[in-house]
Amino acid sequence: MPDIRVGVGLSREPDALAAAREAVQGALAQAGLERAAWALCFFTGAHLSHADAMRRIVLDLTGCESFCGCSAMGVLGGGVEVERGTAVSVLVGSSPRLDSHSALLPRSGEGMAHFRDLARARERRAALVLLPDSYQVDHTLLRGRMAADLGDTPVLGAGATDDGTVGISLQLGMEGVRSGSIAALGLYGPLRLEVGITQSCCAVGEPHFITQAKEHVLVELDGRPALHAFIEQGRALGMDTMQQAAQELLFGFPLDSTHPQFVGEACLVRPLAGFDQATHGLVVPYPVQNQTTMGFMHRNPGTAERDLVRMVDGVAERLGGPPDFGLYFDCAARGRGLYGRAGVDVAAIHRRLGPFPLAGMFGGFELATALGEPQVYTYTGVLALFRLTD
């Protein structure tokens, strides 16, 4: 018997309970398991009203000891991406060499440190999946909590959403179904984890120095009104209207402002949130700091697809062998809305890595540890590949 067994099942059955049952059975069959030690479940917003019944089906059929899941804009599994339709994706796993622990945490993140303490007490490597409520969990505060409580425990995940119509997300756990919380699953043991991050946009023009900022307002760039720089960059890209610029022109904030990079995990991207008429400034959902660097980012399907291939190649090379399983957390603003066609990301992953158990979701934001600290990303795809080591 292999040291690790993992399987993924996806169902597009319109009946939520039938879909949960089919997805679990498919996952168990792929893994060659009758029962599982841990499980993850992602479901689209169309199934919100049946969340608890689906949760009970997953628990009954898998017999798992650790479980988490959430609602999402879309889900993926079995080489398929489903955006906004009816779908359930389930990942199950078991290994005598791995331990697991799950919990539903309050929106504050209180109790998160317990996952770090478990890893330290057992002197084992860990990976933590977090699925926060996109609507009710402040991701700026979440980042601070993760940085303070998790130490060097690697984090990955995404913000739970619905289909964009009601503004409600649900998180699932062994304890039940909640909203405004954080579903968490920790895996402990000799797991090698490699994470890749791809951006939906690319840097344009030269980086700018933030000469004046106030909280979430970019007031001046290089000593000039930030709005003027924004308009000039939009015109340079051939954008005819402010509406087009607001949709396609984003802001990149490098994690290392002294050596700014605007590719992959090195950069946090945020959208334009509004204009400050008093200062001719740009409102950004990010705590902007004076005397740091930023760059304009152009949301572009062609460059996004090329960066996706770069990311998948890089993470595959670093893993150094076939993955035992993987998780992919994609931004809800990617997928068909970015490329104009469905299934691009999953196809690129399997084209490079071949068939392996891969599950995931489209979320409101993405989580990953980069440059030694947990980060909150937007407009990205986060690929996590797991491999049991000797």
C-alpha cells in the first residue's frame, strides 16, 4: 500500500446532495480508499442552502477526522474548472505518516496559533489551509494575525464567496456550518510543499516613488499628483476612458520596496477603489506608505497566460518529481473573465505535470506564504504542490 493516498471528485449534479455524494465517491475511488483521514470540500454558491446537508454527507461517507470547506465563485477538480455553475469538488486523503487537525476559527483568527503549536510540539513540518469569509473577514487584519501567530508555518488558501449575487459565504468544519469565520485544515509530517504564484497582470512603465500618501490614498507619485500619473499611463496604453483605465490599470506594491519586483509572489496587486477629489489622489484598498515604491500593472490575458506557464514550470522544477496531490486557489477575476475562455489554468497545470489529484476554488482573495511571511494576494493564482518525502 502506498504511503499516501489522495483522490479528487467533482460533480456538476444540480441536486446538491447528489452532487456531494457523487464527488465524495469519486474522490474515494480515485484514492483507492474506503475511508479517509482528512477531506476538503468546495461548492458553488448555488448550493448555499444545502451546505450543512452536504457537510454531513462528506463526513458520513469519508469518516474523516479533519475536515474543512467553503462556498466559492467556482470550483475545480478532475481537470475541470466550473465558474458560477452548480458544482461540488471534494479532496480526500490518508497517510499513516501524516497527522491532521481542523477547526472553524472566529473572524478575528483567534486560535490560529494552535496550528503552529501542534507543529512545534510534534517537531513536524506543517502546511495550513485557511478559507476565510471574503465578505466579513478583514484581510488586512488577517494578514497581521497570520504573521503574529503562525511563525514559519506555510499558509495557503483563498477567501470564500458565493456566486456574487447575495454577498454571503459559508465555511464548513467538523463543528458545523458558519458564516463570518475561517475554516482551517493543518497537515503535519514529512510533506514537501512547493508554492507558485502567478499574476493576472504585468508591470507597465517605470516604477514610481510614493512621495505623499495618506492611509489608503496615493496623493503624489514622484512629486506629482497621482491622478495625473494614472491618466498618463492609461493614455500610453491606448485606454480611451477612465472607466476602461479603472478596470484594466491596477497598482503593484512590491514586498521588497528597496529591490522592487513585479512578478509572481514578489508583488501585491490592488485595484483602484476611487478618487480623492481634494488631493487629486487615488484610493487603493491597501495601507499605502510614504517613501516606498509602486508600479502600474496592466491586466492583460496574453501576459497572464505566459506568466501562468512560467509559474507552473518553476514550481514543478522545484518540486523535483511528481506531486502526490495539489491545491489551486484562483482569483474570481481570472478564469473566463480574464482569458475569454474556460479551463486555461487547470489545463496548463496538467499539461506540465500530467494527471494527479488537484482540487481548488475561485475566491475573493488568495493566501500564500512568500518571502518568509504570509501574504494576502488579489488577481493571482496560487498553486500548492505536495509530495511525501522519505
